[in-house]
Amino acid sequence: MRTAAPFGVLVTAAGLPKAFHHFIAIERLVAAELLVVTGWAALAGYAVVYCLPCLLLAAGALWGDRVRPRLQLLFDRFGRARDMPPGIPALLGLALLGIGVAGAAVTA
């Protein structure tokens, strides 16, 4: 008998690192000693912002023609491929900056 359980366990384990930001957010809310209602509201807002791309896809699937023009405007603004200049100079500059900061931290 075949089962998808091992695959499910693997996918769940692979998804755990994506939950760390929620753990950190909850820790910060607990440390701030907020009211429980305020904490729940903050987590709900955080989840909505985090899930916004999925919510936009769901809106497009559910309401199709009514939201398609607005989604098309978002795609036209942010989704089009653009010619990018080579990032090698920026990469080298950031690498040197990182080495300099690490060197300063070690010698301090």
C-alpha cells in the first residue's frame, strides 16, 4: 500500500523555517506585555500582510473579471521583466564592505 505520509512529513519539515518569523513576532508581543486582544490583532494584521500575494491570487480566482483590471495594473507596474545592469560591481562593493565590517568587529 502506498502512502503520502513520508512526503507530507518532508514537506512539513521543509516548511518549519518559514514559521520562525511568527515565533519571533509572538516573542516580541509577549515581551511587550500587551493585552491579549492587542496581540491577536497585531498577529492577524501580520498574517494578512504576509499572505497578501496568496490573497490576491485567491481574489483573481474567485472574482475573475471584476478584479482582473486591478490585478493587471499591479502586474504592469511590478511584474514585467526589466533589463537589469550587471550587478558585479555592486556585488564586489558589498563583499568588500562586509569584509571591512567583519574585520572591524573582530579587532574591536
